[in-house]
Amino acid sequence: MLEIKTDALISLDPMLGFAVGAIFIGGLSRGFAGFGAALIIVPALTLVYGPVPAVVIMSLIEVPGALQLARTAARDADWNNLAPLCFAAAVTIPIGAWALAVLDVALIRQSIAGIVIVFGAMIATGWHYNGEVTTGLSAAIGAVSGFCSGIASLGGPPVVMFLIAQGSNASQTRAGIIAYFAFATALRLAIFAIFGLLSVDALLLSLLLSPVYMCGIWVGKRTFRGISETVFRRFVVALVLVMGMIELIN
């Protein structure tokens, strides 16, 4: 059973303020640019609570947003396109969660840092796939995403970049991303529960921190409409890479 020292939550520890700030900025990124939240939040929470609680809390605070958006997304998404991604992820999410449960903490921290840096660099360079989309390729992307999702709650970037590269209309692409995230989050939490990674402490922390995340999303959607998306994405990517380097060095 995962245990977290909840007394740290109500203390005046500066690291708590750091974590809350990272969650808010992650929400800003999600609300404004539609990506980057987990890449910011997971490394920050790892520094404060350790890698396993960080991954679990990130999964839990995503639930309100997923519930809010999933119904419309499920209706508008192209499920024929998403099916190979979801089936493959359903196989590898449990493998990633198992690795999270049994691997050495230091190795998990290095894995999180590596995933963050690689995905951050891919986003920063604007890399996207331009080749033919096949069922096998979709399954491979889903498998990679599923493992990263299970071990670090960081399965979004490969799927986001893959779906955007297919050139579908914006609403269908957005619906596909949201639907996949909702599926992966639900399955990941179910697997975490089976492996004993969920606890009352984790649920309590998530309930207390979720409003910060949702507030960040709300502010990101409304306040940053007048700011260049390119400028904000560069800021988020820079922050992601810095967080990954801090985690790797630490």
C-alpha cells in the first residue's frame, strides 16, 4: 500500500509551494496549449513526494477533467483510428505499472527524467511523423504510450504527435486525444488499484490539489488568449526540459 506523509501537505515546507506552483503551471499549459501538464507536474511532484506518489497523484487529478470532456470526445472521436492505440496500450499499461511497483526508486526517477527530456525535445523541435499510417504503427505508438503511461503517467506525447501528424480536422484530432487520455487514465488507475499503489493518502492529496490544477486550466483557457501560442509553447517546453534535467541530476 502506498503511503504519503500528508503532514507535509499542510506544513509550510517551501517544496510544497513548489509542487502547488508546478500543478498550477501544468494546468495553465493544459488549458492554453492542450499539452504538457504531466511533463511539468510529474517531475515536480517526484522531487517532493517521490516517483510513485507523483505518478499516482497525477493520474488522480486528471480524473475531473477527463470526466468533463470524455462524453463529447467519445462521440466525436474516430474509434477505428483509436482502436489499435487503445488495444496496444491496454497491454503495456499494466507492464509499466508493474515496473513502477517493483523497480528501484532511483531507476524510476531516472526513467521519468529521461522520458520527460526526450518528449520535451521532440515537442521543442516540432518533430512529427509524415509517413504512412498503418495498423502496426498505430499499435506500436499505443504500446510505447501505454508503457510510459503506466510507469510515469507520461503517455500523452507520442499519441498527441501521432494523431496531429495524420492531418485530420482539428475537432476530430482533439476528440481523439481526449478520448485516448480518458481511456488510458481509467485503465491506469484500475491497474494501480490492483497493484496496491492507491491509498487514502493519495486520494486525499489529489482531492486537495485537484482544484489548483482545474484553476490553472480555467485561467489558461481564458487569460492567455491574447498571448502568442508559439511564445507560450516555448516557455512550457523550456520549463519541461529544465524539470527533466533537475530530476535527472537529483
